[in-house]
Amino acid sequence: MSRKHLFLYALFLLCGAGIGYAIASTIFVAGEKPYQGAILGLLFGVLLSVISISLEKFVTKRHIWGIFGFIGGALVSRLMEGVLNPISVFILLPSLPFDSHPPEALFLLRLISLCVFTFLGATVALKIEADPQLLQSRSADYPPNTKILDTSVIIDGRIADLCETGFLEGIFLIPQFVLQELQYIADSSDGMRRLRGRRGLDVLNRLQKVVNFDLRIVDDDFPAIREVDAKIVALAKRITAKVVTNDFNLNKVAELQGVVVWNINHLSNSLKPVVLPGESMRLLVAKEGKESSQGVAYLNDGTMVVIDEARRSIGKEVDATVTSVLQTASGRMIFARIHEEGDQHGHTKK
């Protein structure tokens, strides 16, 4: 906001206070203090200034809610006035009888009561506008083993295979905003994104057909939050659910906010067969490695095996002996060398 605008708003508030004082001076009977009209004029000027600023910043909806809360708080203050005023007067002015307390004290108490209740009303209304579902508690609707599926794990597809085995139990939720993101990806002009989106929709259809699998589509949303991942974390925190994903960034963000995460990639790495140094296996060399003499092969689960001295055997099966196993954040990598005649180990076909 520029200095020019600040000056105009300050001038507007002063004019409002002056007009209120002048009106009160002509209306109030002798003996009354017209400062009450000045205060009301100042408050009215503040209200109009706030409305003007909200219109400039396109937050009219929020201030409409705030105004409703303000009016509701004022009504509650008026209803409570008959109870609060006698109690407050007796507490603040115990030496004076109730009938002889000064009118300024009553006015001050009424003003304090009005400010407190209007502030509370406006605050609650703005909170409800930002998150309408605060009006209802959803955490009791779901058991502790509830899980939320995110977009990446649906597109990945392995969750369907896992659910068909029957190892997973509990309620699985698909929020509407996740479905909308899948539809947006499926309608993309980019061919690869469109293919991934349609794959995700096919996986959902497959999950709905799994026997004894509780899959629910829920309408919970957070209009004030734009990012889908942030909405998933917010929903998980509200209903105390776990998040099922293979998105590394979502995994970290959710853990930082105290949400339990099930990462499909971590599960997949944990279920891969154990390979020990010295073990022999027969592998098909698929392509050349980074080094001049290396060849690359793959196990049935997709684990990459780097084989020394196998560059000349691309497209052929070779017997290799495991030399070391490297576990990384993205998975596991196996290093091996061509099986020599002098090796005493047998080989197992993978």
C-alpha cells in the first residue's frame, strides 16, 4: 500500500471521528459526553477502510465472512450485556452501590464486551471460511489403520499387485482432488503424461475389483491449499491416517509434519532377494557399462548388475561371480565379474 493511500485512509478515519463527534454533540442531552459518537464514527471509518482494502486485494469473500462473524459477535455481546454488566460493575467498583455507578463505567464495559465478542466472532468466521470442514470432525469416522493413496503410487501400479495378495488391511482413501489430478494428467496434450494418467485410472478400476479390499473415494478438500501433496498431508493429519506413496519429496515433507508414510519403493527394495559376495549366477549381458570393459545385466526384479570384463559378451549369457553389493537410496546395485574356470563356486540361474 502506498503512502498516498495510507494518508487518505488516515484522513478518512479522522473525518469519521469528527462527524461522529459532531452528530453526538447535537443529539445527546445536556450532561452527556459526545466522545461516544466520536468512537462510533471512528469504528465505522475503520470498517469502511477495511472493506475498501479488501476490494483492492480481491479478498472480498474473506471479509464478508468476517463481517458476518463481527455481526454475530455483536449480537452475542448484546445478549450477554445483561449478565456481564452487573457482575463487572460489582467487581470493578465494589465500593459503590449498583444504582450509583457512573455511566462512563457502564459504557466502557459495554465497549470492552463488544470488542471481545466481535473479535472472537470474526476470528471464528475467518477460520471456517479458510477450512469449512472445521465444522465437522472426521477423525472419528476412520480407524487408525486408514491409508491415503497419492497420485504417484496409483500411476506406478504396484499397489494393485500388492493389494491383490491380501497382505494389506484397512481402509484406503482416494480424495477427489487426487482423482482430479489423475484426470488432468490423462487429458494432457503430452503423450507420455496422457499415458501415465490413463494407466492410473486403469489401476483404480483394478483396485475397485479387488475382493475384500476397502477402497473409498472421499470429498474432503482444502480450498485454501493449492498443491495436491500439501492437501494429502493436511488430510492425513486431520484423520490421523498414513500416506502411501513412492514420491521422495512427499515422503520427506509428510515425515517432517509427523505423518506416517508407507513408501512402495522402500517395500520393494526390502523384498528383493538377498545376494551375497561370492555367489554365482548366470546373466544375460544387456548393454555396455560406463567403463570400457564393463557390461550391464539385470535380475528378474530389475536390479542392475555391473559385470567386469563383459563388454565383449553383450547379447550373450555369461556366468558371473558377485564381488560386492551397494545399497543406495534409489535401490540396490550389484557388482560382479566373469566367472573364471578356477572358481570353485557353482552357479544359480536367476
